[in-house]
Amino acid sequence: MWKKKNSSKRLTTARIDTLIGRRVELIGDLRFSGGLHVEGVIKGNVTAREGEGAFLTLGAHGVIEGEVAVPNVVLNGRVIGDVRTTEHIELKQRAVVTGNVYYHLVEMSKGAEVNGNLIHCNDEEMPEG
């Protein structure tokens, strides 16, 4: 009946350049490019370098206590702070965000929580963190 366009690439198959393991606790801000997968704890802001199409995956055991500013994000863990995405965010069923989510395109599974506001923004409207 309706055909679903497959114009967007699957976020869950993005390349992983950096892994923060389940037993790792990083204290301080993290700035990265490429793909970042987090299963541990980050106490600080997570920011992608501009112009690189960066990608963040937060696993079910992952926690970020700080602001997140990454173009493409898949969350299945917990974020305490605002999340800013300029391209795409996917909130999986175990995702919990305590803060506002600024997005251009959002997917949200049953069970995901946002304890804050969902705020749609175009690229030029995206607030700085």
C-alpha cells in the first residue's frame, strides 16, 4: 500500500571507531569524530567534531552525565543532560533522557523515556550547548 523509503542509512550499522567499555568511567569532556559506542559511564559533555558526520551509540548499560551534541545518536541507556542532534536520534526501549532533546528527525520505541521536552529544530535553529 505505502512504500517506505529507504533513503536513510540504518543507524545501528554505523562504523565504531571508539569503544567505552562497561567497566570504564570517564570523568571529563569527550570530543570525538567517527563512531563512538558507550557501554560505560561518562561524567562530562560528549561532543562531535564539526563536519564529520559523527555517530554515538549508547548501550543499555551506558550512562552519560552531561550534555550530548552529536549529529546522529542511538540511545538505549541513560543521559542526564540535554541532547542535541542535527540529523537523527533513535530512542530505543531502554532509553531514559533526563533533559531536553533537540532534534531534526526522531524515532522513539515503546518504553523510551524523555523527562524533559522534545524540541524540533532545523539546522539553523539548533541552540548551542
